[in-house]
Amino acid sequence: MKKSLVILVIVLVGFQVNAQYREKDGNRIGISAGISQMSLLSSNFKAKPEMGFMGGLSVRGNFYNDFSMTYGMQFINNSFSLETLSTLGKKEDAKYTVSGVQIRLLLSYNIVEDYVAVDFGPVLQVNGKLKVESNKEKNILTGTLLKAEDIVDVTTINGNLYFGMTAGSKRVKAIIFYQYGVNNFMNKLNKDDDLKALNGGNKFKGNIGLLGAQLLVSL
């Protein structure tokens, strides 16, 4: 992850230096941070969205006519919860957290140049295993024989589609976005036949759903 950050900084600096020679203004490095609400879109489990946070660096540059492009890296700490049964048979939600990094390459249509734009494009997400609340690791996931700790080894490289809107002044903007995971976030679990048996013989299937709001400050 540290190596990726160094590469990003080099790319951002190169992008910014090159941008100084363009005729149009609007090529800026930005720092963003904000909140997120992640959910697991799955028929296997009863999931609920939970709050998280994310932030990072980006560079936005003019591309063609009313279009611009944004390249950046975001560090993420997102959460969702699944319905479980405690060791006493009581229903309670177990919270899962996933941390990692996202690399975005977005195309933007400038509705009002420098002030309002719609953004869309691919996001590469690299994350670690899920972390579940330590006092609920032995809880049983509703509708299965799985313990909450059994499903933490999820897919580590994921692809998302990003749709969002950026609005504000040249220096400070608000961002609202949604990301949908196109691949099976839980596919790695399907390699373990014992886990599939505890899941009623069903394949694990789940996609990322991520809603976020951020504040972007351009340098």
C-alpha cells in the first residue's frame, strides 16, 4: 500500500506539472475526506448498512470540451452488519469492517465549468479481510450454520462502478457518490467446501453497495 501511495504522488505531480501548459484553468490537486455507508447486497444474509469513512488525494484535469478526468487514491474504512444469533439465542447484529485503498479513474461532464459536474467511471479496490466485532465472532449468522468469524476471508481485489456529482466553488466542493461492486465480494469463500456446506450448500454471493459524501479542497 505504501508503494502504491508513492506511485500515486509521482503521477499526481507529473499530471499537475503538465497541466500548467494547458490553455484552460481547472487542473488541480485535491484533498478529500468524508463519510460512507456500505451495505452487502446479498441473498445469503440479512445485511444492514453501517457508517464508515474514506479520504485521500486526487487530481482533476481538463480532458476534451466539456469533459474532464479525475485520477486519485482513497483510503477506506467501511462497515456493514449482518443479523446473527448470539450464544443465548438472541437476535443481534454483528458489525463487519473492511479497510483498504481505492484507485479511481473518472470521466466528468462539466454541467457548469469549475462548479458543477457529474462523475462516472471504474474504481479498483484493494482491501484486507473483514474484521468482525470480537464479542460476536461466535454468533451464528441467521439462516445458516456459519459463525460470524467464518466469512471474513473475502475477495481482496474488487472492481466497482462509480456514479457521483461534484458541486461548489473552485476551491471547495461537495461530492455525493454511489459505488456498485461488479464482482462477487464473497467469491473467495466458495473455495472452501466446508463453508459452503454450513451455508446450506449455497454459493456465497455478495456485491458491494457504497454511498458516500465528501468535502473536496483543491490546492
